[in-house]
Amino acid sequence: MKNQESDSSLVSFEQLPVGYEFPLSSYELSRSVVSKYLEAVGGQQDFLTLGIIPPLAVAACAITALSQSFSVPPGSIHASQDFEFLKLVPIGATISCGGKIAQKLERGRLRLVMLEIHALNQDQERVLAGKATIAIPG
Amino acid sequence: MREVPALNESVKVSDIRQGDSLPSVVKHVTQREINLYAEASGDFNPIHIDEAFAAETPLGGTIAHGMLILAYVSEMMTKAFGKSWLEGGKLSIRFKAPAYPQDTITTTGKIDSIDYKEGVPYVNCSLECCNQKGEVVITGGAVVKLQ
């Protein structure tokens, strides 16, 4: 994944308030990235033949793009995900990803951060929307 | 269910019935695939790729990215619904347990109901990923809007 506009000054998620909106971050999903993704997940090679990006590859890169805007402790893991796939994305597309911190919770020793995410294609059409909850060890 | 549709082919409501099982997907997780996934997604969290770091955590070793295992769910949904899933699918899941290298993950699902909103059919599915011990790794649901 090639992040084209990532912010180099990372802040801790603890410094970001609920409602904080991340600046748009763009990434390209090239044929080589999609090929590597499909090899990793043992996925259907038809995606390459038809030139379509698997929707979860778009989602995974969107989450990574947002996560690169702030720092979380190593060992943080995903707790839940909600996604809606709205439009097919062709291989080679540049996707713009945005979102905000929707919620922060503490459960025992775990801290949870819920991110709202959306991804746009080059025509500024929504191709994906969703939520990702990241569990951060205490 | 009928035969697996092509990726660029939509499914019609006449092709499916409530109670149908979705085509299950069985995958063996390896550290090599986890490392490849890290490179493809850009997620280099050490809990996935650094065995020394992961061994010191409560998880006791590296684990697969949750989104890697979730890709198996999407593969099942793609096999069941083709293009209808790729541009009309909604997924809502929880990660219940980690998947480790050498785990075998079986993904299953079924059609719970078919609802109509303004004449458009929406297919509601339940889904689950389990490891070789029968432990649930992912549980959740999906909705597919049929055109």
C-alpha cells in the first residue's frame, strides 16, 4: 500500500478527542498490492482477471491509512468491524480515505477506540463506509 | 443454493431460499501469509509479525490480522452472491478469539431471512469462523441487497 499523504507528526490516540476528523489520506491499490493481498488471503484470482479489488482489501488499506494518522501501543488489535460495500473499485484506483473518532470506551484493562471510516474513488463517490473498533491494551 | 456465480454476475432472489447454507471456506493460516498480509495492507503491528514481541504478550505468540480472517468471510459471501456482495454487501462482525499460525479456520454461514424494502430484496445471513478446536474466532451477520 502506498500512502501518498500521510501526516508525519503522529499523535497518541489519547490526545485526539471524540469527534476528531482525520484529514483525507490517499492510497493507490496497484495490481502488485492486490496480487499480494490475494496470495495472503488465498483469495479468488478472478479478481485479478476482472481487474476488481476485493472490497476487504479496500477496507484494510483504509483502516491502515487512518491508523497511520495517530499512534497506538504495539499489541493493539481489532475488536469489531462494520462495513458497507457501495461500489466496485478497479485495480489501480487511487482511494481517498477519511473518518473520525466516533467513540472511546474503557472496559477493564482494555481501552476501545471506535473509528468511523469512509473511502471515496477518484470521482468522489463513496465506495465503502464502515466502523472499526480497536482494542488497546492497558 | 445454485452454482457459484461469477464475480461480475449478480444473484436473483429466485436463486436463493431462506435456510440455504452458504458455501463454506476452509483455510490454513501460516506465518508466511500473515507476513504477506502485513505487506499488502501496510499493517506491521508487531503482534502479527514479531514472534519475540508477541511471545511476551498475553496472547503468547503472533496472531493473524483480524482483517485477514475476515477476508475468508468475504470470500464465502462472494462465492454465494457474486457482484451483489461486492457492491451491495453489509458486514457486521465481532472478533471473539485470535487466530494463530497453523490454525485451520472454517467459515460457514446461512441465509436467515429475506426481507423486502420498497420492493427490493435484502438477504440476511448469519456467519461464523471457527478454528480446528471448534472455538469461534469471528461471529456476526451480513446483509446483501439484491438488484
